[in-house]
Amino acid sequence: MITASMLYNFIRCPHRVAMDLFENPALKDPVNPFVQLLWERGNCFEEEVITGLDVPYTDLHLYYGEEKKRRTMDAIARGDELIYGGRITAGDLAGEPDILRKQGSAGYVAGDIKSGAGEEGGSEENDGKPKKHYAAQLALYKDILERSGFAAGRTPFIWDVHGREVTYDLDAPQGPRNPRSLWNEYETALETVRLLVSRTELTLPAYGSECKLCHWYTACRRRLKESDDLTLIPELGRTRRNTMMSYFPTIGDLAHADLESFIRGNKTDFRGVGPDMLRKFHKRAELQKQPGARPYLKDKLHLPEADRELFFDIETDPMRDICYLHGFVERSNGDNRTERYIAFLASEPSEGEEERQFAGAWDYIKSSRPCVIYYYSAYERTVWRMLRKKYPRVMSADEVEDLFDPGRSVDLYHHVIRPKTEWPTHDFSIKTLASYLGFSWRDSNPSGAASIEWYHRWTESGDPDIRQRILDYNEDDCTAMRVLLEGVRKLRVKDG
């Protein structure tokens, strides 16, 4: 049977579906503690939502398999208004929507309860976009209801962590440049999953940003290295790999290729890969295959200067929609002996504490001026803009934009690493690059996901050792930026 979880995983990584179906389970990594926390928080949030309903509902979540399905069909036949934890099937499809809600006399509409936001990329000015992995699950429920004759329209919904009901219009175009609907995406995904289940179609692993949380991470990473897979080139990715691999099966093949034979004016033989991009990937392949290769600058580096530098990193918990830590490593006159760590850690996951620590961090920055602030990627800027809107008493819109002006704050990833440098590494994450330069995190499991899990445990237990673990990890992230900055400043410019 094809399930909603299979489609969810397929949208994230097609190869995971094949691995879950056919690979030796002994090759799985232990479940990541953060993933375990997601499951636990999801279950707890779902229970909170259901127990808080002020309308009667039919509760089937404690039943399993055929018994759950039979009771669901009985509830639908009775016309129960709200069914929680049911099971529906049709042909080779099986789904267990959190909610089935009667919609007039027309039938039922399905919904899921999610402990995250119902959309992605939204703001106060713009609506967010549907999450495709959520949409795939909802479309499966809708498909089953339609095949069974119980459907009411094509607008399933998500009840999200913000208390909103987010409707998913499955038939609407995804945008002015993408006329395909979410239903079209579902049909394509469903057909491919069917081919995977029947072993008619095969998939390949691919290296991506979400891999480290997957229980197949170690097995897939080993195979990628053994096959010298193109996705080990930073930013190349699965789609471009699939387009290019018939000509360049390996990184070595790309490194030794005559690129100009694949370039036609301002286009190449590879859809979605322009000449400049192809040359960039070629240089990265050469760098990975060159013995003793060293990183280099592609252009001269010009950075703002100040006697005081702040290396800035935040930690957030998307499940509870809170920024719980603002951390800074402060250095004076380029002397590492002057470094000190300053942290603003929320003692509880509440809006009051979030605002207090946000205000404390902003006061600290103001008191540290003049200074240059370094951060890695746009996340700090994005979150501070959101916090500014949430707590307008703390700082103004002009102040937050002035804070992140490139003349006084440097995004090391977008302003320096991506446009100005090349590295013989498989990605450009701060952990990869700082580790390449010899820096080591004190924790054996350093990651933002792990920090979220620690924060949950600390706020529940008050254990001072866990609190220190959170702070040590954040301090190391800040120090890693200083190490990276020093490393970049030592690089030489390579012509061409």
C-alpha cells in the first residue's frame, strides 16, 4: 500500500522511499534525537489540539489496521461531524488523516494537525506558500475520499502550531511561472512511487541539506563517496546531477571534461545549467580531484573594519516558534586573547522571555558600537526582522535594516564564501569549512537540531549541565565564524 508518509518522504528524498522499502534495516543509523523530539512534540501538540476542541468528535486514534478502517467507515456512514484518527483506503492507497470533517451534505474533507507552520516563507506582508510535502499527504487523503465517493471539494486543510486553519487549494496553479497545481505534483509523485514500489524504477542517493537527520545518512553518504557522485559538488544537487550524469557519471569525469564542447553561446547541453554555472561546477570538481588542493579567493576581499568585532549566532525552535538564544563572541583589535562570550538565553519558551532576551541582545549591540558584526547566512537577519515585527517596542524597522547594512554587518556565507571563494569540500556549511580549517566543536553531536532537543530537555528539567551544553555549542558556532574569517583573510586570489 502507498501511504501518506511514503509520499511525504518522496517529496523530501525519492531515494529514501526505495531504501525504506528494500534496504537492509541493519544499515540504518539510530534515530536522531531531534527527529525523536519532533515525533514526541507532534504527538503532544496533536493531543493538545484535540482535547481543546469545543465540538464533539469521534475518537479512533487508539485503533489500528482493519479495525480502525471499519470504525472509520461506520462513522462516515453515520455522518459523524468530526472524526479523529481514522483510516481510509482505496485500491493501493492508504491514509490516516488526523481529521475527517463533514462538510454539509456533500461529504468529508481531510485535514492534518502539524506542530509546525502550515505554510512556508510567509510574512506579515505576504502569504506563505503551501508546503509540498504536506500537500502530497493531503492530496492522498483527497484521492481516497474521491475514489470512495465521500469527498467534499478539493480544499483539505492543516491545523498548525499558530492555531490557524490553512487551506490547501489542490487545483490552483502554484504561481505565475508555474501553472502546475499541487494535484498535478501529487499525481506525478504517486506514479513515481508506484514505480518504486514495483521496482520498475530505480533511484540514486543524493547529498543535500536534510541528509544528516535521515536514518540512511551513513549508508547513503558511503555510496555517494564510492560512486564519486556529482551531488558531492556544492550546490549541484539531485536535479542537475540527473541532467548531467549521462555525460559526467562522476566528479572525476566532470573534472577532466572539455567543457566548451557542451556550451552553445549563452546555453549548454544541460537544461537549467548555464555556461557560468557549468564552469563553476567544473572548477569545483577540479578542486576536489586535485591532490593537496587548497581553497582560494576568486576576487579581492574588502570587508568593513572596526576595533571591535562581534560574531553573532542565534538558536531557534520552530516547533514552539521561539528564538531562544542570541549569542556573541566579542573580539577587540583582532586579538583572540580578548575574546569573550555573551549570551542571551530565554529561561522558558514564552513570548515574555523571548522579548526580554531580544531586547537584551539589541541593547548589547548598541553598547558595543562602533563594531563590525559577522553572521553566517541570512537566518539571523530574517529572524530579527520577524522579532522586530513581533516586538515593535524593542527596535524600529529602520534600526533593524541599519543593523544588517553590509557596511556594518557581514553575512559570511552570502557576502564572502559563495561569491568570493572556492573550497575542496562537499558543502559550504560553517561546520564543514571551520572543521576543514582545523576547528573542533566541544560537543560530540554539534548541530542546531541537537540544540533544540537540548533546550526542550533543559526547560523541562532545569539541569544546569544541559544549559551549559547549549551555551557551549552556541559559543563554538560563533568562534567557528572567527576561525573562518581568519582563514579567508589568508587565502590567495587565483586568476581565472
